[in-house]
Amino acid sequence: MKRVPVTLDVNGESHALSLEPRRLLSDALREECGLTGVHVGCENGVCGACTVLIDGAPARACLIFAVQMQGHAIATIESVARGGALSPLQQALHEEHGLQCGFCTPGLVMTMEAWLKDNPDPDETAIRAALSGHLCRCTGYQSIVAAVKRAARIARERA
Amino acid sequence: MKPAPFAYHRAADATDALAVMAGASDAAFLSGGQSLAPMLNLRMARPALLIDLNDCAELSGVTLGDGGLRIGALTRHHHLATDATVRSRHPLLAEAAATIGSDAIRRRGTLGGSLAHADPAAQLPLIATLCGAVIALQSARGARMIEADDFFVSALETAREPNELVVAATFPDLAPATGWGLAQLCKVAGDFAVASAAATLALDGAGAIVDARLAVGAVCDRPMALDAAGLRGARPGPDVFEDFAMAAVGALDIADAPGIDADDRRDLAAAMIVEAMTRAAARAGRAA
Ligand SMILES: Cc1cc2nc3c(=O)[nH]c(=O)nc-3n(C[C@H](O)[C@H](O)[C@H](O)COP(=O)(O)OP(=O)(O)OC[C@H]3O[C@@H](n4cnc5c(N)ncnc54)[C@H](O)[C@@H]3O)c2cc1C
Ligand code: FES
Ligand code: FES
């Protein structure tokens, strides 16, 4: 099938690409842009590992075609630590042992970075509901929930 | 897996989308992609052309119309769940949308896509069936309106012709003081329900039921409206609800499904009906 030109705006950088329309955004980000922090688990929208932000809102990169993204701003996990400094959520995940193999981590960080902006002081039930779109096979989730709570506290203190 | 090759057209507006559809032989509309993309990835769908509706701004949004809320097909689940007008005018629809999948799914998935996809366990088809929503369809040849109950035919099958665009759906206003309830049994929060039910109840000044509507999802091959006329005049309460639920599921065509047999599905559907009615009764005000 014919390739089509598309310019992806990712983490503030512009990538001029030529892609088949069937190319998944997740694959384009990994293979064309070199952003391998975008993890691919299921390609069904279920596991959440590939979650990125599109115009600030979380989305499954495996359920979007890269050609659709002309004119939209994409943010991946690579944009979260600013100048090498971990975000409050990344710091809290580190301190609370919120990751083991780290496969699920980039996707859930993207979801929760956006979610914490709208929910600066969340309770545990709300955190668990927000995390329900992300599968983690290692941690049993307790340490992730603790990390999100801690991240909210750190962010409130920094504010 | 990866999709089979397809061509892509980013429609500028609905007119453009319909014109391209009219000239194509094997095309599909693409809205949120939250059902279509998995089907393409699994190669359960292999259209030659995708017509992307995401730039069709006129297909998106909520307007107050005669006797109801008109909701554009491209309106996202997230918008339905959070919009102040929907939450005040149709709280049942807002609550149903808030329980779909997870945040990332709700940010992209759309009303039109959910109706056209017609998953038997999906929330929005259930509420559309319960409320008698009217779905507006359009093709290059003309427009027509169809009631939800006539629209949903079977699992992933609707009365929509392949070249017809879902433009909007109008959800009639709930009568004043009507109570509403939604009950869903999901194995994991955000999963499709194993059984679901939705109810609206209106009471008279003496507390008797003057109007009741019920629908069940996930246990038949499409959402099913139940005949609730027999509830008129009854007083809401556990016995009335249970008797109604047992009779209602007995009349439904419920088959064995993978991992669950028909009897269990019937029991779960009955439990969801009772739960939805109980919630609706608790919210129902008494008419003056
Ligand atoms: C992990 C996950 C969990 C989910 N959980 C739930 C859940 O709990 N409950 C639930 O209800 N749904 C759930 N969904 C599905 C989600 O709600 C979808 O958004 C919805 O079913 C389809 O809407 P869409 O806009 O994404 O449509 P698309 O995927 O873009 O399209 C779906 C179908 O409709 C057609 N179509 C799209 N728009 C139109 C239109 N305007 N006119 C005519 N045809 C059109 C397409 O050609 C395609 O056949 C889930 C999805 C995922 C990935
Ligand atoms: S790879 Fe996208 S959700 Fe699993
Ligand atoms: S840390 Fe291994 S999957 Fe979550």
C-alpha cells in the first residue's frame, strides 16, 4: 500500500515521516522516532502499556494510526523527566517500589500524570479506579497506589 | 498483530465523508477507533479504505432540542460523563458513559461508534434502548431516523446500511421526578459487563408506580427492553422487583456463553434488574 507523508509532533519535536496508513502510532513512535519507552503489550487497548498523551489526554497508541496524528501534539514517557529531574510521580514510584520489571510503568505514568492534574488530592478508591486501565503483572498494585498517593502529596507541597 | 493494508481519508466534514463513502466499495468510518482498531489489529475487519471522522466538528456536541438531548455521533464518552448539561438533564446517560472502559478509552471512544459497533454488553446501546433514543442516519442519498429498539439487530449487527453515517442520537428527557438506576456486574472495573440492567421509575403522590422502564444488557445478543406495563399501580419494594425480574428473565432468549451457562446468566440478569429498580426507586421523587 502507498506510503503517505505525515509529520508527528512528539515531545515538542517534529518528525517528518512517510508511512503506510496501517502503521500504528505505537510502532511509529518506537521504530521511526526511537521512543522505545512506548511499550507494546496487547495491541488491543487492554493492557495500557502503550498509553501516551494526545493533546494532553491519555490515549492508547496501539489503537491509533500514525497518519491520524498530523496536527496533534503527542507526549511520551521520554518527556516526563525534565532536565533529568524525575517528576513527583516518577520519584514516588521509585521510593515506594512501584515498579519491578517496568513494562507497565511508562503507560501508567502517562495516564496518572494527566489524571493527577485534574485530581490533585485523590482518595484510594479513586486512585484504584484510575489505575484499572493498566495491567501490572509484577507489583500487585499496592505499591503503585501508595506511589500515586505520595506523588499527589509531593506535588501539593511543591505547588 | 498488525492490520491488513488500507487506504486512509481524513474527512473534512460529514458531507465529505459521505461523498467519499458513496464512491467507495469497501470502506468503513473511523471514529474513536476503540473497537475498530482492535478488530483491524486482529484482522477481524479488513476494509480497503478508512474514512476518518475525527475532524468532523459538526458531528460532535450536545444540544437541547424538542423533548430531548441531541448528541452528535462524534461526542466522546468522556464528554458525556463530564458535561454539565448531560449530567443535569440525563444523569443516567452520564453515569453509564462514566463506567465505560478506562480514561484513555473514554477520551477517544464516541457515541456514534458505540451505537454502530453494537456490542451487546455496551452501556450506551443499553441506555439508548431503555430511553427510546432516536438515531439519525445519513447517506449521500438521504437521511432517516430510527428508534434504538429497531436499530439493534443482533451482536455487532444493526439496521444501518454500510454507507450510512450515524449523525446523532436524541435521548428523550426523563419526566420530572423520575428515578433512574444502572446496575452492572463486571469482573474487573472497566471490563464489559457480564450482566447489566437499567431502569427508570416514576411514582404518583401516593408512592405507587405510574411509569416504569427496564432494559437488560450483556445476556442476549442485543440490549433488550422489557415490558414493564404490569408494574403500574404497584408499590416499589423488594418483592415486587424480584417477581418482576424473575418473570422478565424467564421470557428472554438467553443462551449458554463461554464460561457461564444460561441459568447463571438468567440469575445474574435478574439480580441486576432488581438492583437497577432499587436504585431507581430510591431516586424517584413523588409527583405533586
Ligand atoms: C480496553 C477497552 C475496554 C472497553 N470497554 C468498554 C466498555 O466497558 N463498555 C463499552 O460500551 N465499550 C467499551 N469499549 C469500546 C468503546 O466504548 C468504543 O469506543 C466503542 O465501542 C466504539 O466507539 P468508537 O468511537 O471507538 O468507534 P470505532 O472503533 O471508530 O468504530 C466502531 C464501529 O463503528 C463504525 N462507526 C464509527 N463511527 C460511526 C458513525 N458515526 N457512523 C457509522 N458507523 C460508525 C466503524 O466503522 C466501526 O465498525 C472498550 C474498548 C477498549 C479498547
Ligand atoms: S499495547 Fe496498547 S493497550 Fe496494550
Ligand atoms: S512492573 Fe512489571 S508489569 Fe508492572
